[in-house]
Amino acid sequence: MHDRHSGGTWAADYCEGILLSGLHVIRGEFEPNTWAAFEGVYLGDGDPAEVGRRPGLSRNAVYIARSRVLARLREVLRGIIDDEAIQ
């Protein structure tokens, strides 16, 4: 049963769990700077130019990093969702 005080819905919590599982699976596949750029922009909602300054990446490199990680994440999530649908 969902705790109504947690601030979310069961479906939102479930989706977040799947997302976190997918992120955990792929994290080791990327260089630290690529992952930091992805986290800063996608998970942290930061400005790409600012996020890129810390690891020394251009704004464009940050967008490329985000795109590469998201593409891989989509592949992994398709597999997770397909596996869950079969069970």
C-alpha cells in the first residue's frame, strides 16, 4: 500500500525505481567526465555551460554526453520494462 505522506504516487515511485535501476546498470560504461556532465544537466537541471566548466568540457560536449547517456539508458530501460512485462 502506498504511503500517502510520501508525496508521490505508487506509479511515480515505481518509475523512479526503474530509472534508478537503469542508471545504476550503465554508470560504469561512461567516463567520469561524461557521467558528471549527464548528472549535472539531466539529473541536476544545471546550465550546460556551467556544468561543463567543472570538468573542463565545452557546452556542446555536455550536450553530447547527455545524449550518449540517455541513448544508452533508453536501451537498458527497454530491456528492464520488457523483462517486467514477461513476468
